[in-house]
Amino acid sequence: MKIDFPEQFWWGAATSGPQSEGRFNKKHANVFDHWFEIEPDAFYDQVGPDVASNFYNSYKEDIALMKEIGLNSFRTSIQWTRLIDDFEEATVNEDAVRFYNAVIDECLLQGIRPVINLFHFDMPIALQKKYGGWESKHVVELYVKFASKCFQLFGDRVTEWFTFNEPLVIVDGAYLYQFHYPKLVDGRKAVQVAYNIALASAKAVKAYRKINTHVDGKIGIILNLTPSYPASDDPADLSAARFADLWMNEMFLDAAVKGQFPKELTDTFQKDGVLWDASEAELYQIAENTIDLLGVNFYHPNRVQRPDVSADSLAVDWLPTKYFDGFAMPGRRMNVDKGWEIYPQALYDIALNIRDNYGNIPWFVSENGMGVSKEERYLNEDGIIEDDYRIQFIQEHLYWLAKGMAEGSNCFGFHLWTPIDCWSWMNAYRNRYGFISTNIHTQVKTIKKSGRWFRKVVEENQLEV
Ligand code: BG6
């Protein structure tokens, strides 16, 4: 069967500044630079972010490889710590301005649309230490200054902007489950951080609308949406799945698209004594500055059952998992390496949810992909990684995406995570996701079988399944 995609469909891939560039301006550190400095053992094979995939030095060659596999769009992020010299005043580092200009211009020269995100987990450590990072509304203002600077410097050529990547991961990782620095377990702070990020996003949207001079300019947010499927029809499982959806999906999605948080969620926060500090004026800004377009990162579904309400699980502090637990569905298909379930139909469910409940806002798959460890297992005699598993993974997800689009969902693109294997936080280079492999010792980059396959999909604008 052959499935046609709309003309102008974005076929691309995504990375982030901190995961690809390498630490090219050492004036400031972000939370991950800092964490690696003080605790290298926390990182897989003790590999930190200093070099990453060396994009700062090899951006021309890397963009040429992206062109070779047919990508027509590429998302990366501008690093706050690299661009800005003085966070209070938002003065810039000239070399960083030169570098980001060069990347944007090179993409345009090669016919690749540069899509820019403004925050990908990379809080400056100075702001984390001095103000508590996203715990602080002053930091919200500093972020808006940084964002405004980016719009002024690059907004004449970049037409699609995103304020944040996966804000929930910051909340969960840094404030609840300890996989991002500062690794706190503090429900009240977590809830405030979620609110402050939603507010920062709305304020950046507002700043963009004021500054933007490009007639096609648009701004949105990138969210990791994981539909929550209940373990059974039992009311306890159903209400667990409902809360999981509120926390994991609707909190940021409703704020960004509808301009307000779900009342069910804020009522629960209120009842539990963790509701955020919010002023009328701020809530008005959130209501007034909704997004133009949405990025959806999707990797795996969320299977949910009633929570474990033993004294132990409640003793820690307020955790959202007070209301739900994960559930390993019998018979599920797994990406064994990564430990994530493979369930491509969820992309269809997401597509219809956006169509039916979010005004059919224009959206794209901003990340999807399959992380595989020790991929050199699949090298053939010509030195090419034969990643048929990745081809199948993408095919199946595109199939369900196309079905949602055929039923009217307004999706305009698909980005794989990631174009070139890149560094990934504590997992460093454990999971490889790219169309192109990176040898982290020699920095040699080689197109995988999936990259060649994808080129054909893009050329034909068609998927064969
Ligand atoms: C996404 C993030 O959620 O997952 C990326 O936006 C990250 O930054 C990617 O690299 C893969 O993560 P991991 O830990 O499986 O390598």
C-alpha cells in the first residue's frame, strides 16, 4: 500500500544545542555541564556534554549529510548559556551569534527549514543556584529577555519558533524523580515550576508577537504527549488514567492551546495544598497568548492503573503518582533496549484528540524514534548500520499518523529524533536514535540504512507499507 503525504510536508529530524554542539563558550555552565563536573559517574560511561556530536565545529558537514538524506527541515535549540553573556541584561556573546547565524544560513542555503526551540533542559547553573531556576518568576523574566534577543537576532530568517521542549520532563526530572539537576523531591516546587514554565511560554509568545517582523512567523511549544490507557474498566483504573492525562498531557497542552489549566487539575492541587502561586494578571497573560502551532514528541504510550496507596508511597511528599501507577500490559511489544513499549496507534489517538479537543490546531510530530544501544552490532561489511528495526518503527508510526491526517487532523510534519546520533543527558551515548551514526572517538559520521530509506520517502512524498 502507498500513502501520499501533503505537499510541503515537513520531513525532518530534531536535536538540541546542548546535545549536539559541544561546550563552545565556557563562560557559563548549564545544569548538565555542572552536574557532569561534580558527578561524572552519574553519566553513562562517564561521557559528558563537552564535545557532544561536535556540531559547533562540523555544522556544515552535518547539514550536508542531512541534505543527503533528503531532510527539508531541522529542529535544534539555541543555548541560553552560550548566547547570553549577562543574564540580567541579555547581552550576547558575539561568537555565539556568529555560530547561530551560520547554522541558520547554512540550512537555508541547503534548502532545509531551520526550526528553533528556545529551551531544551539547559538552565544556566548560575540562575539555578541564585534563584532556584524555574522556581523563580524573576528567571521567567530573564528567559523572556533571552527569547526576545533570539527573535531580534534570528527572526528575519527563522519562521517557526518553539518556547520549550518537554516542560514536563523538567518538572518530573528536576523536582520529583531525580533524573535532572537539582534532583529534588518536592511536590510543591514541582507544581510551581510547571506553572512558571507555562507562564514563561505565554510571555515569550507575547514578546514574539510584539517583535516578529516576518510575515510567516509562528510560535508554539513542544510537548511530550503520552496518551494514558487504563489497565481495565474498573473505575479506580479509569480515574487513575484520567489524572495521569491531566498531569502528563493536559496541564501544559491546555495552558498553551486553550489559555487555561484544567479545573479538575487545579482543584486537586488546591485540595492537596500544593496549588501554585498565580496572580490574576499572569493568568490573563496565559489566556491571551496561546500558541500558533504545536510540536508533539511521542515515543511510547502510558499504561496506567490505580495507585499503590501504601503508607510508604505517600510518605515522601506530594507526588502525582499518588493518583496513578504505571502498568506493564501483558503481551505488549517492547523496544527491549530502551524499555519502552512500542504502540504506534497512539499517534492516531493523539491526532484525533488534537482534532477534536484542541481546535484542530496545526501540529507536527516533533520527535519520534527508536533508541537502540550498541548499534554497532548491526554494522554490515560496508560499515553501514542496518537498522531495519528503525525503518519499521518509523513506517508504523507514519502509517497511524497518516490515518489520523486522512480523518482530518491538521498535522504538517514528522521529525525523527534525531538526525545524527547525539549525546543524551545521563544516558549520554547509550541509546542511538539517528539516521546517521557518530563514532564518538573519531567523530566520523555515517548514514545508516534508515537514512537512505528515508530519502526515498521524502523524494516520493509517499510511504510504502
Ligand atoms: C526526548 C528528549 O524526550 O528524548 C531528548 O527531548 C532526548 O532530549 C530523547 O535525548 C532521548 O532520550 P534518551 O534518554 O532515550 O536517550
